[in-house]
Amino acid sequence: MSSRHFQDFESETAIPPSRKRDGPLAGFLWMWSLVDDRIRTALRGSEAVRMLTDRLEAEVRSGRMIAATASDQIVEVLGLRI
């Protein structure tokens, strides 16, 4: 990673000054907020997820599949295990 890229990444993920005032708990919460954002970005950017979405949404709306099963299938496409 180039130093410029690292600086850009560091500035995007650094704890904002307003959160630093809140202490260590703010850093912990900020960390998980970043994880959530990255997972959502990966989901939205995944062609495999887009290919599943219409079918799974239709299955859930019709009652043929429960939401938990559909969400498991979406998450598994990213290679995550729950």
C-alpha cells in the first residue's frame, strides 16, 4: 500500500474529533460502524447477491421462504458463515 493510499485510508477510517471526546467506547462503536458499512458495501456491490435478490425477495413476500433463510443465503454468497 502506498503511503498516499494509506493516508487516504487512515483519514477515512480515523475516529472523528467529536467521537474522540467520548473516550474508548466511542472508538469501539466506531469500529463496528465501519464493519457494518463495509459489509453493506460488499453486499450492494456483489453481482452474485444482485442475481439472488429478486428471487429471494419474491420468495419471502409470497411466504414460501422465511426472511432468516433468505438472509442466510445472501450472507453465504459473500463467503461468511453464521
